[in-house]
Amino acid sequence: MTKNATMMRLEDLSVFIQIAHHASFTEAARVLELPKTTVSRQLNRLESQLGCVLVRRTSRNVVLTDRGRALLPFARRLLDDAVEAQNVLGEDGFGAHGLLRVSCATTFGTLFLAPILPAFRLRHPRIRVQLSLNPQKVLVGAGEGKVDLAFRLGALVDSGLTVRRLGEIEFWLVASPAYLEKMAAIEAPDDLIEHDLITLFPRQGGDRLTLYRPGMTRTVAWPPSLIIDDPEAIKQAVLAGGGVASLPAFLVRREVSAGQLVRVLPDWTGEATAVSAVYDSSRPPPLRLTALLDFIVQVYGESPPWQMPSPR
């Protein structure tokens, strides 16, 4: 089978991919702008070369066989790599194009990625971006249900992926003026145990909060009163007087400057959280991926807004 596989033609793989995607010979022929007889002939040639049946055809439907399902992700990768190579070697030398699937947390994507994507596409009009704002960690790599590039916050488990560090997020303790007026003063980390904590779910560190200042670290046992799975929602609860929260500085800087929120223990910060871009390292990244990463660095520079120095 290996010997035959080396003879596969890209046009045959393209036909197979379209048949698999549309579950229809007729629709594949329409998309590829080929006669239906040509589509059938090219699939038959691919099956003959591989020595197996890839597609089952009945009077009602078209379905992939087990061998067809096994081939599909490899076929997509081969075709994508071939197109990428053609782009790199093309006359313009810079042929970034195609669909780039990106995933990141809702707040980070809303504030820092979505606003720059129109400018990115003006520079690279042949790149389409599918941005998924989902706090759940998706799989990174080639194939169905995966993304090409993910932006992740915090420590990363060694997964064999390439990691590009994009800075760190500073965390501030904040509360509303109305909440602080009615509660006991907070002058030291240990005073926090008398207050209501609003925290993010899932919470790292359990019911303990670690704070830092130059030369000092303090961990406080502090069970949360409210647990919410979105930082923006936590901010709204804090603004409503619900308690104290440790939130990204970039998310609350404006409210602190406006007096809507107050920094609690301003000499202390929460543990800094790394911002990383991760992508599959098993093959060279496509130009569209590196184009977006380079654009982000160009727009935000060496001091991105998620890690700007805090006002004292």
C-alpha cells in the first residue's frame, strides 16, 4: 500500500475530500467545476492505487468506509501542504491564504484579537479567520474539530506543541467603593478572610489565594462566596458590590481609574499568568498562521496592553 500511496495525485485527493465533505458526487462535481463522470473516474483511480474502497455508494447516500475515514485527515493535510508549498514558491513569494482556525478565551479574544482582525485581513485579504471564543481548551492540529492556533492563559502541560510566549497578565485585587464602605478595612492579606471572595471557575489553588509583592509572598485560606466561569461576569458582580476579586489588570484598569472600583492592597498582586500562542509542531506552520502571530506582535509591540505597568 505504501508503494501505491506514493502515486496519489493531488487532484484525486481533492475530489475525495469534496465527496467526503458533501456526501455527494453531484455536489462535489459542482464545487470542483468538473463533470460528474470525471469525479467518479478520479475517485476510482485513487481507490485502485490504494487498493481499497474509500466510499460506499448507494441509491440514497454516499458514506465513507473505515478506510475512507482513516484517509481523510491525511488527504487534507497533504493537499494543504501542497498548496502552502506552492504559495511559498510562487511568484510573489508571500502567498498566505486559506482558512485559519483560532481559539481563545472570550475576554482576551474580545478585547485584543477581534478588534485587530479587520486590519489583519486588509493586509492579507486571502486569509479567512474563524475565531472561536470558547473558554474550553480545544485540540490544536490538523483535522476535524481542531484549530490551527490557540491562545492560552496560564501554565501549559507539555503536549508537544510549539509555544510562543506573548507576555504575562498582572492580576489586581479589586472591590467596589460601596462594598468597602460597609465592610471591615483591608490593611493586610490576612484581613481578606473576613470578606466575600468572587473567583473564577475552574479555580486553580482551591480555596487559597497567593499574593505577591517584591521580596514577599503570602497565601491566604479564603473560600469563595461566588464562583463564576467568566472574568467579565465577575467584574460585573464586583461592580454590583458582591465582594472582592482578583482580576486581570487590563480588564479593570478603566474602572479603577474612573473610581468605580478600588484596588485592594495595591502593593500586592495575584500570581502573573502567562499568555501563550500554541500550534502544532509536527510540521512547519502555514504562512497564514505565522502571518497572524507576526501581525499581533507588530500591533502590540514588546509591551502589550495585557501587561502594562500598573498605576500606583
